[in-house]
Amino acid sequence: MTDFKDRERGEEAKFVHDSDMQFRIQARRNRLLGQWAAEKMSLSPAETEAYAKAVVQADFEEAGDEDVVRKLLGDLTSAGVETSDAEVRAALEAKHVEARRALMGES
């Protein structure tokens, strides 16, 4: 019985760790994505920092990535930057890989 309890605790700890890592990867990805968009919009360093935080916050509106994509597309279009849904989604994927590599390197 003790082996089963130990195994169960181990699985629970792994689930918590994996969930935490996924959250951290998404938050870092969104920050990087905000910096990417800010560069396209020619924002100042202070504005870039604030915008990156706003992109991270936008991800809490609904489940999935649609809220972030919608924000970026709207903001880039409003700033007069020529972009497309496909370009934003490609950047999202690239920044996800970059964030994952960075966090895995820290572990």
C-alpha cells in the first residue's frame, strides 16, 4: 500500500511541476511575442516593456491563444503595420520554441 501511495504522490508532484512549467513557458512566450510586436510598431523601450506585460495579461481573457492573436492583430493593424493572421501565428510558434528552450536551459 505504501508503494502505491508513494507512486501516487510522485505522479501528483509531476503533474504540478508540468503544469507550472507550461504556465511559465506560455507567459514567457507571450512576453517575447509582445516584444516582437512592439519592435514592429517601433515602440520605445518603456512602451515595449508595458506592451509585453499587456500581451501576457491578454492571455488570461479566455482559454487558448485566440485572445493573444486577436490583441496582436488588432494592435499591429491599428499601428499601421502590415501583417497577417498567419504571420502572427508563425511568430507565436517561434516564440513558444524560444521560451521553451530558455526555460529548459534554466532547469
